[in-house]
Amino acid sequence: MTEIKVLQKVLASNDALAQSHRKIFDQNNVTAINIMSAPGSGKTSLLEKTIEKIKNNKKIFVIEGDIKGNLDAMRLLKKGADCIQINTQGQCHLDGFMLSQALPKIDLSKVELLFIENVGNLVCPAEFDLGTHYNVMMLSTPEGSDKPVKYPLMFSKADLLLVNKIDLLPYVQFDFDNLEKSLKKLKPKLKLIKISCKTGEGIEEWVDWVLGEIGKRRNRR
Ligand SMILES: Nc1nc2c(ncn2[C@@H]2O[C@H](COP(=O)(O)OP(=O)(O)OP(=O)(O)O)[C@@H](O)[C@H]2O)c(=O)[nH]1
Ligand SMILES: [Mg+2]
């Protein structure tokens, strides 16, 4: 069917751009992390906390993806991060073409750690490789623990799963056993960190993971 061929072509050209972006990141010794989740899970809150913790040790840059507006970019600029906002003008995900317009505006030789906050959506962002070294997926407790069964692609593409808003556990129904059972079927080795961007619980472990992965990549070069 024609529609399927079109989608295949779009994804193939996106993959080619992703490869070339990965090369650019590698040439500049940049570790790039794509953060994906449903709207409102806490991606920007996580970046605010992360910037607070490591902006004095690591040169961080953030690409913010939103359908419209620059609210998230403004929040991160306030925290002292270098940041640019991509507006997708209705598209529910970032893609390689959008990144190819943003990357020339960044002096990557001055960046060690590039975070990309994808558009809040549990479906399409997982289909479009951005050439990042890691995909970090965030699930927040009010969303429920059944999401890996319902949105498997996003979870299967993740290198790390952050379960955010654990401060809300007394008030929402979230079953960690159920989550772990479905992850075992889908991606048994997926690392999971429980965090709260409100209380700060688990943020240290997340930051250690980020710094650890930067170290591993440096040692491989
Ligand atoms: N209770 C609680 N609230 C949180 C936590 N993390 C974030 N929030 C709140 O959740 C709401 C959404 O947080 P954001 O960081 O804007 O979420 P986001 O994923 O960046 O949202 P989009 O960019 O719109 O997809 C805000 O009101 C935050 O204050 C948390 O750990 N606990
Ligand atoms: Mg956000």
C-alpha cells in the first residue's frame, strides 16, 4: 500500500540523518541523550534538577522539543543551561530533519552533554531515531504501571527507564510488580531508577548513571 511505502521512505531518510548526526556527536566528543515520555511526566523537571547538579562539572546543552511555545526552554535558561527550542508546528515528535536545522546553531566543540527533550508523546518519538547515544524513557506514577504493555515500542527502545513522581505513590495506583513483570517480557535487562523530581529522591542515582555513561564512552575512544 502506498501509505506504508511513504512511511518507510520517511523513516529510511530519518535513519540516514540520525547516522550522520551520531557521527557529528562522536567527532565532537558529545554524549547525546534523548528523553521521551508522555506529556507532563516530568522531563523538564528532571532537566532542571540535572542542570542544578552538574552544570558546574559538565558543559551541558539542551534542545527542547515542543509543538508550540518556549515555556520549557525558558525554564532551563533560568537554571543556567544553554538551550534552544524547536517548535514542531503540530508534529508529535522530533525528527532528524528538525535536528539538522538546530545542530548548526550549536557550537558542539563546547558541549560535553547534549540532552534532547522530545515532544511529550508515548508513540511517535520512539519511531524516529535522533542519532543520540541513549534513549531515556520516563514514566510517572499517575500514568499507571500498564504502559509497557500498551506502548511497547517506546519501552523497547529505552536504554534506561526512570519512574518519576514516586512521592505520589501513596495517592495513586501504581503496581511496581506489574511493571517489572511486563518489562521482563519486553526488555529484561532494562535498568530502572525510581525518582522524584519534587523531593529529589533518586536524582543522585540518575546523575551517577549519566556521568558513568559519559565515562564509559570516553574510555572506549
Ligand atoms: N508530585 C510531583 N510532581 C512532579 C514531579 N515531577 C514533575 N512534577 C510536576 O509535573 C508537572 C509536569 O512536569 P514537567 O517537567 O513540565 O513535565 P514534562 O514531561 O516536561 O511535560 P511536557 O514537556 O509538557 O511533555 C509539573 O507540574 C511538575 O511540577 C514529581 O516528581 N512529583
Ligand atoms: Mg517539558
